Amino acid sequence: MRRKIQRLLLAAGLLVTGFAQGQYSIRDPKAIPLNGEWRFALDPVGVGETEQWYGSKNQPNGWDKVKVPHCFSVDPRYQFYTGATWYRRTFAWQPSGRKRVLLHFDGSYYATTVWLNGKKVGSHEGGYTPFSFDVTDFLTTGSDNDLAISVNNNTWLPGSIPGAKDNGRPNDPFPGWMNYGGLIRPVYLTVEPDVYVENVKVEAVPDLAKGTATLTIRTRIRNASGQAVTPTTQYQVRQGNKTLALKWKNTGSAVGSNQTAVFEAEAPLKATDVTLWSVDRPTLYDVQVVAGSDTVQTHFGIRKVEVRNTQLLLNGQPIKVAGGNRVVDYPGLGSMEPDWLIEKDLRLMKEAGMEFHRLTHYTPSEAVYDWADRNGMLIITEAGNWQLTPSQMDSDTVRRKFQQQFREMAERDWNHPCVIAYSVGNEYLSEMASGQRWTKDMIAFARSVDPTRLYTFASMRLNILPKKPEDEASQYCDFVSTNTYGNHARALDHIHQLYPDKPILISEWGRRADTDKGDAGQIADVEQVIQEIRKRPYVIGASWWSFNDYQSRHQGTNANGYRPWGLVGPERSKRPMYATYQREMAPVTVEKLSWQPGPEGVHTLTLRVTARKDFPAYVVQGYSLRLSTDPSLEKEVLARANKLPLPTLQPGQSVDLTIPVRGFDKTLTVTVSKPTDFSILSQSIDLTNDTRTSNR
């Protein structure tokens, strides 16, 4: 979604007092948040609309006080409730010239209907994607405006996205995640001129041979005035403190009354202005667009993502990296994502070596993608569907709802450089005709919305099926995504035989921590499967299911309500396998070659650092190595040896480092850090003998 340049609230003509934005990011700096205190009530028999709970004659006396964003499913009183709920609050407003007032929802689960001052504004279906309404004509001048919202979290019905299955199997109607209900993301207002920018799409295509790039900006402009207009457009691009001097080629025409139109501008970027975005150098640019009297801004990155034969290329270089599926679930929060939780989760993922994610089967907060842009992650994002049945995939209603939610997701996320691919579903019967039709049709639709990304879906049907590539829907994908639990070698070989020219992502793999082998079983699974992956150069990524434990109502869930698949527990405490995953998914290994005691307590340590050539594998550039004491010792490393820069290493290359060390007699801890300062490998080096040690 777009960012707006901040204007004075008084000049905008909208006054809202007493409600702080809190700890939930709102990307639009012009937003006037409606977060904070609201009134809330259950509507278990669905009489709220009939009895006009939205009207002035039915004041919310006796309704609970809650704080929005709000997930009613985590309130102990309502945790088992599925059905309609109501939210109400008031705000003051004063008009100011010819302005449009928009009411925005970053996410509301699941079916939402809005009333303002007793009049129905509109409805929306979909729990994880943003939507908005123009409420200008519903506002009342000079008094409190009464906002009422009905939110229904009943997605146990076939036909919703996500939704229950219609396969008739006992205990198998439920999606694989909780139907956490409520106004789960920020609600806010913006004030727009009569002619305003609805959205901006930025495409930055590098010429890797020349080092240059071509920048294309498409600006969708809404004319809410009573006459046709031809707005002027201007553009400014900055990288850090540097403003780029660009020559723009503009196209555009008049926008009719109550119509929208797309204005396009294109400019070449010379090599001195181009710094590519990557996982270890996530360089961002800011662009400001002025259209008439409206000004918006967003950020973008310059990078090229492509598949060639069985390789995934980032900026022309092959890259193979690990990842994880993050479930939006936290005790006491449900599916809400405050800023501190996003920071905590993604930092833990980054430091575990999780660089390439198919996050989950639905769209998380946009703050997740902002973090990934700034810190360097590759993300496959997915609109919310899971194990659709053949009849659902052939349903015009389901198809229409999916397309709506996909468009909302893509139009929010299409400027994020971290998003390299979209998925059109998870674990449907892709060998059946309905699955093939769904995949072909939904990818074709998605490409019409955003042709700049790769496309895939997560299949669970490829481990032994089919016999011919034309009998399965992965034929339509840019790369194959497989959810594989067990028999990995056989499954990967079979998929590669079917699709020898396509890269393979293991979009899910993992083991629960509550099996008879417990934590040891998870550790063994990581160590054993990674060896099979390393033998197969066509595997470009492996995304562990899941980063975190999560609540579920799906069959097979523990009696405590949790499914313990995670590297971390529900509150993000690390399991023993976290360290194993980090070690195996680091792009480098560290090996002790020798330890030589010296005079006056100054000794010599020789280490070999090697960039993995199999998996993970990519160019290691800008990394550093740090030595520290074992916590039980009170010694110091020589200052110049505390942080050593590593040279650029191609996959398979090594460097030997000879390091003077003072005073150690037992162990040292070696930590390898990325240029973005994330510590991605930590291991102890035994200094009591001259035996080689490594983390392999």
C-alpha cells in the first residue's frame, strides 16, 4: 500500500483525539488512527443488523471496552466463540474544502460490514488483506460520528477463503489454523483531495551486464470530482541522502469524473545510481510521486529474480538458501502482530539461517514485508487457501473470492523487493483435472495483476504421483514447491525426473517435537534430510514447517491445543534443534586447523572458513568473524582479533585465518556475522589440544 506525506490534521479537516496508534505499524504517515478504545459485543444469534445495533437509538450500553487492534478469540471469555461480533466508537469531524475521507482496514477477520451514522457503508470478505471505503458522504458535520462494524469469524463453512472442506470426512472440515476473529489489524482514516493517488506500482529492472537499470512507475489516480481532469505528475527518487537526477518519459491522459486511470513514467538509471538489493545487501530506494495536489511515497529495491534450468538466480548469481514457515500465532495475541513480535520472530528466523520463506497459507501484516525489505529475506507470499477440494476449485464463487483476495494482497505487496514469488494455493489435489484447471487459471489471473514475480503452489501430491508431468499442475509453475515429510531422497528424485528443467523448493518439511524421539528426533531429521538435499543441486530451498508452535483445531492437534512443529515454542523459547538448524543452514563452515601455544601467553589459532558449495550456497561477501571467551572464563582476545573481516568467498572457496590469542586455556567461541550484523553461526573451539574441529 502507499505511503502518504504527512499533513496537518487541522488543515485536513479531521479531528480525532484520545486514541494512540500504539505498537502496531501503520504505513501511511497521513493516517489518522482509530486504534484504541472501542465498545464490543457478541451477536451469537445474529440479530444485530435486524435490531439495528448500528443505530443511534441503540447505544452500546453494557458493551465491553476493548482495545483495537483486537482479537476476541484470545479473550478467555470468547476463545471458543465463532460467529458475529460488533464494534462501535465515535469520532469528531469538521469539513475542510473539497476532500475525500477514506476509512481503511489493514485486516479484519473474516466477514466485515460497516455502518457510519446509521447508514450501511459496505461489506468485505477476507481476513488478511486490506480494504477501504470512501465515507465522505456518510459523515456528519460538527458532531460525533458513530462508527459500527460487524465482524464474523465463521469460516467453518465451505465457500469462504480460507474455508472448511466439503469432503464429508469426520474431524476434517477445519483449516489448518485458528479462525482468530476481530479487528486484528489497524483501522484508520485518511483525507484525500478530490483527485488522489490510489496506488503506485514500481518496477526496477536491472541490466546486469551494463550495471544500469530501467525504472517504471505506474500511478493509479482516482478522480472523485464532478468533472474530467488531467493531473500533472512529478517524481523524485532517493537512495539514502542522494537524490537521483532522472529524465522521465511520461504517458497519461484525462481522467473522467468518478473514474480511475493509470499514468506511466519511465526513466533510465545510470550505473553509478544502481545498487542491487540482495539478502546480504538490502539496499532500498524511496520514490515520491506528486499527482495534482496529492503526494505519496513508497520504497523499492533493484534486483533481478529468475529461474534458469534448475537454478534460482538472484541478480544473475545462483542462490540456494533455507527458510521457514511462520505461523501468525502468539499466546494472548492470536493473529495480531505488534511491531515487537515481528522484530522478535524475524530476527530469530534470520539468525537461524531462514532466508527463503513460504511464510504461511495467508497474508501477514505488511510490517513483516517492510522488515524483510530492510534486512534481506526472500519471501513467497500466499493468499489464504488450504487443501481446497475439487468442487471448491471448480466453484465460481470460490474462484472469485480467491481472485479478489489475491488482488488485494498483490496490490499491497508488489513494491516489496523481498517478495520474489506468489503461491496460488497449498496442498490441493494437483493431479486431478480440477487442480490443474485451478493452477493454470489462477496463475494466468495473477500474472495479469503482477507479471513481475515468479509463480508456484505448494503440492503434497508429488512424492509418488504422477507418472507423467502433464498429469500434474506443477507443469504451470516457474518452480516446483513440494511439501514432503519423509522419504525425501525418493520424493526429490521422482520430482526431478518429472520436471528435470525446474528448480525444486521443499516448501514444507519437518518433524514434531512430541514424537517418541522428542527433541532428538527433530535434530536427527535436520541432520539426515540436509544430507540428501546437498546431494541434489536442483533443490533451491528448504522451508521448515514450522518456525513456531501454533494453536490449531485440525485433527492430530495435541489436547493442549498446540501443534509442536517449531524451532521455537509458542512464546519463542528456542528448542534444542534451533542450534542444529542454525549450524546446518549457515552458508559457511568453520574448522580449527591448529592451535600453537606461544611465549608470554600469546598463542596462535589457525581457522579455515569455507563457503558451502552444496546447500546453502551463494556468494559470501562482507561477512566477519568474531572471537569471544567462553562464558566461564574471564580472559580477553587481542583487540585486533575481536572482529575479522572475511574476504569474498564463492561457493566452495576457503580462507585460512591465523589469529593471535592471549590467555586462553580451554575454549573460544567463534561467531560469524552477516554484513547486516546478524549472527548466523556460533560454535565453540577446543583449545586444549591440536585436534581439528569443525561445524560440519
